[in-house]
Amino acid sequence: MIWSLLRIVVFLAALLALAFGFTLLAQADAVLRLSFAGWELTLHPLQIAIAGLVALVIVWGILKLLGLLFAVLRFVNGDETAISRYLDRNREKRGFQSLADGMMALAAGEGRLALIKAQRAQSYLDRPELTNLLIAQAADLSGDTPRASEAFKALLADPRTRFVGIRGLLKQKLAEGDTDTALKLAQKAFELKPRHAESQDILLKLQSGAADWKGARATLNAQAKSGALPKDLFRRRDAVLALQEAKGVFDEGASIDAQEAAIAANKQSPDLIPAAAMAARSYLNRGDKKNATRVLKKAWEAMPHPDLAAAFAEIEPEETPDARLKRFLALTALHPDDLETKQLLAELSIAAEDFPAARRALGDLPTSQPTRRILAIMAAVERGEGGDEATVRAWLSKALTAPRGPQWCCDKCHAVHSEWAPICDNCQGFDTLSWRAPVETTGTSATAAEMLPVIVAAPKPAPDGPKPIDLEAIGRRAN
């Protein structure tokens, strides 16, 4: 407020001073006479002042005109001038406007419009790191793969945009199914940005798909160091990869190294069922039954599973059914109410020809949780107790349409697998298989060959007892 008032006062004072000066010049009696070639010019002081101002204006105009002429000459000659700077600013303004319009079109999902705006921005701007990026994304959105690939490759020339270019090409190769090239690009992207979460996930997935378990473990370790994985999840996944690495060593015939790797995988994640089973078999290869039993009991305590029972049976392959039933109490006592425990006890009792005990072990499972395996066991019990063929067939017919029971199911796509694997065959998810009941109830049972996973020899019939039961045949008919 004060400053505005002061400006008004100064303006009025200057106006008054100017008016006063013109008044003095108008009242002055002095004159100026100029004679030239017979001409005489008489000027009063006020006229002289006006003439001076006009002369200054004319001189300023002439100087400006001369400057403009020189600027035009320099512009024609190719030198930078105010005109060229003006035109450059105008082009830059148009370029950034096209760039902004292209980004808006890209965000709105209008790939073709975004590509047009990006190409226009490229013609105005000398900023390839911006225009190539927009062109690549717009072309990718509009389905112009060759144009997008060309733009992504152009981004590789600039260190600032090299990672973006590699990432774009990587996604294109993944979409094309070229996993070999994609793996190389993923490794390069990981070298440029080791802490980039998406690059870590893609590289881990590609390495696992290529059975590069050692490289996958290195990538997983980088994920853990960057804080992308909790410690318990890291140990679990590292155990999964170590397990696959151990399987690979088994395939190559180097059993000693495989045994060590399997045991190491089990130590990292004792609740990983395949690792526990493989570690137990590794101990058995060394003749170490005590450690094999310890590993399997610890894994069974975490979650009962048929694979653990099968490995536990291998500890004493020549034992009698009664001795096996007694030895298995070390497992069945850990989770007596578990579904797998009840089925296991029933199967062991059938092997020992104690059919009433098998029926008691199942309890109300045939009606409360009827699965193919449970109903097949009931068919075996009925036949073992001397039931008629119609009753046995009735149980088997129920088994044909019954739920499959717990299977290795993918938590991501719900696909059912016959055996555990680190990668889902259907959705390529890593470490997504868990032992649970599948969502759908149709298809071949993964446990068809494991109706009695712990029986390695059929029991001999008593002289006057019931004839031996072909449990494997019952299992095949149930599935």
C-alpha cells in the first residue's frame, strides 16, 4: 500500500516538473536563428526541445533498423540470432506441447494418438531420451511391435535410458516366448540395477525355468539383501532351489554331492516335504537310519504327508506288517487326529490283515470326508472282512465320483500336480505348490499309485483266512 502510494506521488511530481519545465520554455524570450543557403529558421526554446526529442527517436529507429538488417544477414548466413532463438523457442514450445499431449493420450490408452503426438514431438525436439521413450510405449500399446522394438533399441545408446530400453526389449521377448534371449536381457538388467524388484523376479523365474539353480540361488540371495524377501521366505525358497540343485546332481550320478545338497536343503527348511524325503533317503544311502528317522519325524510333525510315510517305510523295507505298524506309531502319535494319519493307520492295519482296526482308524471319514483314497480303503476293508462283491463294488462306484482329497495344488492357478515341483507347469509360478484339497474335483488322482504308500510287500494269507487283497488293483479301479 505505502509503496503504491509512493509510486503515485513520484509520478505526479515528475508530471508537475515536466509541465513546469515546458511552461518555462514557452515563456522564455530567447530564440535560435539558423541560416543556411539563404534559408533562415527561428526556433524558440520549446521548439528546440521538441525537435531534440524527435531527433533522438529517429536516431533510435535507425539504429534498430540497422540491427535488424545485420540480424537478417547473420540468420541467412546460419549464425545464431534473436530470430533463430525465437524460432527455436517456438519449436521447443510446440515439441513439449506435443510430448504432453502424447503422454495424456498414453495414459488414456489411446496408443495410435500417442504415437502420432510422439512422432510430432520428435520432429520438434532434440530430446531422444524423451521422445524415443514415448514412441516405444505408444507403439507397444498400439501393437506396433517393430516400431516399439526400434525405439527401445534407440534407448540403449544413452546410459540414462539403457535400463528402460533393456526392460522394454525383455518384455517383448517374454511375450514372444523367446526365453533364451529374455534370460540374457534379464541378466543385463540385473547387472544395471541389482535392487530392481521386477528384474529380480523375472530373472529368478527364467533361471528356474532353465534349471540354472545355482544362478537362481544367487538372484534369490540378492533379493534377500535388498530387503525384498522376509528371512523365513528366503530360507524356504533357497531350500527349494537347493533341493532342485540336489536332484540335478542325482541325475548326473554324483550321489555323494547330491546327498550333501539334499541334507543342506532340509536343514534350511525342515518342513519342506520333498527336501525331507530326499534328505532321509540320502541318510539311508549312508546307512544312517537314525538321522533318516529324525528328519522324517520332524517333517511329519510339521505336516503329515504320504511321501514322508513312503520314505519312512524304506528305512526297514523287509519288516513284517505287524512290525511296520508298531514302528509307525512314532509318526502316527504326533498327529493322531490328522486325516493323513488316519488313512495311514487304516492302510497299515489292512496290510496286517486287521480289518476291524482299519475300520476303526477311518472312523466316520467315509461319510464326513469321503475321498477316493478313503473309499478305496473301505472297499478293501469290506473285501478283507468277507463282504459280498456288491458291497465292494458299491464303495468303488462311490470312489469314482468322490473328491480326490489333498493334492499338490498351485496356490496361484489352482492346477493339480501329481508330484511336487518348484515351478507350476500351468502358470509358471515359483514355489506356489501346497498340499491341500483342490478347488475342482474332477480328473485323475495324484495319489492313485499311493493308496497304500508304505506297503512294499503284500501280506501272505492265513491258511484258512480270507484270500489276499489286491489293494493296488482296487486303487486303480477307484481312480
